[in-house]
Amino acid sequence: MPFAAGPPRDELVVVATSPELASAAAAAIAADLRRAVADRGAASLVLAGGSTPRPVYELLAAAELPWDRIELFFGDERCVPPDHDDSNFAMVETCLLRALPGPPPAVHRIRGELGPRAAARAYDQVLRKHCEARGGWDVVLLGLGEDGHTASLFPAALPTEDGRLAAEGRAPVVPHERVTFTLRGLASCRQVVFLARGASKLPALRSVLASSPAQSGVPPAALVAGRRRWFVDLAALTGVS
Ligand code: 6PG
């Protein structure tokens, strides 16, 4: 039975500094993954792009997790080759995959180089197959853009879902063409971990936490269902760097 997250409910974990943010988030994700492996024999983690997760991935690489029992997915990807500077896969390969000891995890890369339409269609098939087999994902890590976007779900550019778990995204910044988990795909994730670091995220964070999905025009991150654990530093919460 596929997992279906309930209505959004937020939990805040506030830490003083950026290094503490990475440590707290990595510890929570590692605990969730260990619990999933203990309970179900395997675990799945959906990775965020951008810059905030980089130190989290470096800490996870050193966490001595059972990586051969863990499957990695991407919450979104830019439609660029996997060795491109803008590729989320390239960032994860550098910060996490290359640093892993022992047997590697299964990695489900979004083949952004195919272009948004073909890559989204292919990734949607991968996600559907996983969801049918495992009921969903154990943990999804998400970032927060200054405009309230998450993954590649951008304001005024939400993809038509039509039951899809992955779809084409369109960013207002280059690379414009993206592939992203849809809100329906994110609602199949048991644990949602959001990261918000730095004073620039204050307006978006406040807007998301004050929003209800029933309202119109709420930021895309506010539409993510389920229990949302926010790991934020004081700068993101107060606007004081
Ligand atoms: C991406 C991410 C995107 C990111 C936010 C925050 O592909 O860029 O998926 O949603 O999480 O833009 O980015 P920072 O962590 O760099 O602030």
C-alpha cells in the first residue's frame, strides 16, 4: 500500500550556526535510515540539490551507514549532463558518493541530459516502480529557495501532475529546464526534512510556516504534505547573520 502523507505539520529544529545545522540534519537522516533498514531491511533517501545540503552529505558519508541497503534518488535535477557544474548528481557524487567506503548504494540518477520531457517520463517510470514495490520513500531532503520553491517546484510554474510522481520543472534562473518530484511524489515520502540556512531564507521560511495549503498563492514548499522537520539556523529564523 503506497504511503500517503497527511496534512502538513511543521516541527522546527533551530540551531545557532551553519555547521550545527548540517550536523543536526545529518544525524536525523542517519537515524531515519537506520530505523528503516532495521524495520524493513532497506531504506530509500531522496536527495536535495543546491548548496545547503553539501556538508550534510559529507557528514552522511562518514556516518557508517549500511549503504548497500540504501537506495538514493534525487528530488530534482537540472537538464544538463551528469558532469556539468550545475548538475545535482555531480554535487552528490563529489560530496557523498566518492567518499563512501564499502559497497555503494543504488543510485537512481535523473538523466537530465535527455531533456525535460524524456527525462521526466523516464524518471516517473522509475519512481512508480519503486513506489509499487516499496510503498514510497523513507526520507526526502528538501531545500528552500528564497522564492519559496523546493526541489524544482517553482511559484507560478507548478507542473500539471496528472498522477505523475516526476514531471518537468521550469526555473526562473538558469538552468531553466529541470526535472522534479511532483507534490504527489513528495507525499509518498515518510519523513520530510527541510533545510533553511542563512538570513536570505527568512521571508520564504516565514511565508511557508504561516501558510495553509488551502490558501491560494502559497509558496510551493508550503504545499509539501506530511510531517515536515525543519532544520534552520538562527540567521534563517531571525534574519540576523
Ligand atoms: C536545486 C534544489 C533547490 C534548492 C533550493 C535551495 O536543484 O537547486 O533542488 O530546490 O534546494 O534552491 O538552494 P540552496 O541550498 O543553494 O540555498
